Amino acid sequence: MAVKSYPVEGAGLGLRRCQLDNFQSLSTDDVHFMEVAPENWINVGGRHGRKFRQYTERFPFVCHGLSLSIGSPAPLDFGFLADVKTFMAEHGIKAYTEHLTYCSDNGHLYDLLPIPFTDEAVKYVAGRIRQVQDFLGQRIAMENASYYAAPQQEMPEIDFINAVLAEADCDLLLDVNNIYVNSINHRYDPEEFLAALPGERVSYVHIAGHYNEAEDLRVDTHGADVIDPVWGLLDRAYELFGVMPTLLERDFNIPQVAELLTEVNHIKAIQQQHAAQLVTA
């Protein structure tokens, strides 16, 4: 059986501008790769640009975009995509990922909104993903997104995601926290959902914390510690698909670096456990 190739390996951490100084002491022994939103760094020069370059020269990087708006009725922004392509080349970025959502129409809507789960939307979104891949000259990965309403739904979420990935022939950014959040909000079994995804398409994995708004409502915030059921879902993902590169997202209520590394080290421990099981199997 061929060994799957990933753009990065190990356990990663997102880099935000507020962490440029705090992360300076980190090495690739602490964090194996980092992730940024390209919108926050394209054309950034000066002191921040120089500091960012120091990171991209030391760590492998991936990009997780915020504004591609793949499901939007508005035309794709090829000027933005040209900037992304240049940015990735300048910094040796290993992969470009985005949300399977939309965030614009005649202007920015400043939120990631759910695409209707319909056959028409599958064909429309997949066609746009193929255009992006052709323009960038590489495969991209789309993330299974959290959502709080499903307008015009004609098929289950899992069928919509799988159909888009197959029709577009693109990769998957697997977010295990989003599966857990959606499983509570939309009442399905998270492990069944996970098992139905195409593991062979996974580029890498996101794990994060969320907010308990109510007993039957979770909000994807990336602003809290990862909880045990989500760690358990990551463990199950490795059981199903093998050890995959996994990144900790923490965007708000950011703790001290040592606390962040505790969760990054938890990722490493689960990865090492599964790697050891493969050796002894």
C-alpha cells in the first residue's frame, strides 16, 4: 500500500500577529509547522514583515484563507488569488486551504455562511474550486465548516461535502472540532460522520476549542481549551485514516505559550501512540 504524502508533518500551531514576539523562542522541536491566514500577511512589510520572514525561514507553513468565498454568487477574485499565489511562492508555503462556505456577495459579509446543501450548489462550488486549482497550479483543501442553519437543504451535510470533494477533485482540511460542534447542533453521530469522510483526501487536520452556548448549542470560537470528546474524535480519526498532521487553532483568549504547547504536546502524544501501534502491529 502506498504511503500517503502530506504537505507538512507532525503537530502545528497557528501564528497570529500578536504572537510574533512570544513565539520567537520556539523551534521545530516544539512546533513542527505553522499556519497563517494569507489575508493577514499579504503585502505586509516593515518590522512585521521582517519578523514574519524569520518564521517562514525556520518553520514549514500552510495557509488557511478567510475570504475566498467559494460558495458566493459573486465572481471569484482573481486579483486576490494572484496575491495568494505570489505570497505562497515568496514564503515557500506548503498548502492553501479554505472554508467550504461563502462570505461575500456584492461586498464582504464578515462571516462564514453555509452553502445550501443542494445538487446545484455541488456543481457550482466544485466548478469554482477547479478554477482556483487551475489558477494556482496546485490542489487546494476545503474545510468542513461549522454552521448553525441549513437553508434550502436537499441532502445531508456529509453527502454535500463528499460530493463537492469528488466533483472538484480537491483535498479536505479535516476539522474534528467542527464535526463535534455540528453533531451537537444538528443531532448526528460524530464518529459516523467522521468515518464517512474520504480519509485519502485529507491534507491536514484542525483541532480547537469551542463555547457551550446551551445544552444543545455549541459555538465554534477557537477561544477555549480542547475538550475530551474532541480529543477522542482526533484519536478516532487516526484510527480510521492513520496519523495525519494536526494543527491547534487558538484565535481568542490566547493563553501563555507554555499552555498552548501543552495542547500541541497532547497532539504529539496521540500521534506517537498511534505510530507505536503501527510498529508493533
